[in-house]
Amino acid sequence: MDNLITDFNDKTIVYEQLLDDFKILLKKNTLKFTIQREVILETLYKSDEHLTPESLHNLIKNTFPDLKIGIATVYRTLSLLEDSKLVTSLSFGAQGKKYELGAKNHHDHLICTECGNITEFVDENIEKRQHLIAKELGFKMSDHSMQIYGTCKECQK
Ligand SMILES: [Zn+2]
Ligand SMILES: [Zn+2]
């Protein structure tokens, strides 16, 4: 399958637009726009990875060593961002969640339950089939997410 695209890191939104949406979101929730919250958004925007709250927290601490930011702020901000669909998450069961920017081109995921590695993909046939199934069942489809769980190439060795 040579035509399978596996890189979806292009953002479909410019940062300034995302930042505006974020400020509106904070206002709606009567939360202050703080440098900590902005850094969370900016780091998510710049990252091409799917990040756990802990890895996001570490990334921020390494990039901004002087910034005081608690893990609780990261958790709270992530769930706020997720509720409003600005970020999306992938569930690793008991191991928690990994987050990525909502404003990336649509893609599905292969998730390794051994090492946590994530591969992104889109298959046109799968996409089409889902639309057809929804249509056949009289369902008005707005979105979908698909996660395939298993063991990656490396972990099978
Ligand atoms: Zn693996
Ligand atoms: Zn992804």
C-alpha cells in the first residue's frame, strides 16, 4: 500500500486563530488567560507527537525552565480543550490518554499497547465505507474516530 499517507502534522488552522478560540473558551468558563495556559496551547500546537499530560508537562518544563507550572494545570487545561474539541485524545485504558491538536487533517490511529507508539493513517476505502454505512442506516454522520489496538512491528521482534 504505497499510497497510504501516514503523516498528518499539517495544521488546518493558524496559531493566532487557535489562540483566539482559546481565549474565548477561557472567558466562557470564567478562567483567566495566563502564560501557563498559553504555553500549554502553544506547545500542543508545535508538537507533532501525541502527548500524555506528563510528557506535555515535561516538554514545557524543558522549553521554559523558569516557568512555574503544575501538572494539575496541565490536566485541567487539557480537559477544557478537549471538551471544546480544540484538542482530541486517544485512550490507553488504565495508562491514561494521549492528546493532539484537533485542527489536524482527519486521520485514524494504530496504537501499540506494548510501547505506546502511535501511527496515523487514512484509508479512502474505510472513510467511504463509514459514510455509506451511516447513510444506509439513516444516520447523520458528523465525525468518526477509529483506533486500532495491537502490537507494533518493533514490539513483535
Ligand atoms: Zn510497540
Ligand atoms: Zn493523530
